[in-house]
Amino acid sequence: MILHVTHAKYVGDYRVEVAFNDGRKGVADLSGLLRGAILKPLKDKSLFSQLRVDEELETIAWPNGADLAPEYIYFQIFKNEKELQEKFRSWGYLA
């Protein structure tokens, strides 16, 4: 199954409530990602809060062109769930 974001809502302090096409949902804290040319501008909470689900990319995107891979958002939310560790390893998020 290819993972897609089906719903996203800004809930404050760089946290986003996200639902995925596999039925899972949770809250991702994206505050640690806001560096580099494309993501650093999102430190402005008024810009960050303008996130939306891009219909074509099927992930979170912002007006400045920034977007995140659905797998990375999924990892941020569920990284401590034991049953998903092998999947995260196969995606390259764990050693």
C-alpha cells in the first residue's frame, strides 16, 4: 500500500493532526524540521498554519511550495510503536 495523507489540521505549536489512507491518525510535532531554505520560512506560525493536503501529492503542503513525504510524517507520529519498527527500517528511518 502506498501511504497518503487524507486529512490534516493545524492544532498549534507546529503540531498537525494527520489522518492516513491506512486508517491511522495522530498528531505530528514538526517543530524540529524547520530548517533549510524551503522549511525555515515555516517558523512563521502564520505561514505554517496555512498547511493543506495537496490533492495531487496526497501529503501536507504549504503556500511557499514546501511539502513533506507522507512516510516521514507517519514516522514522526508512530516512531515509538513496536509493530511498525520493521516498516520504518525498510523506509530508511531506523538503522
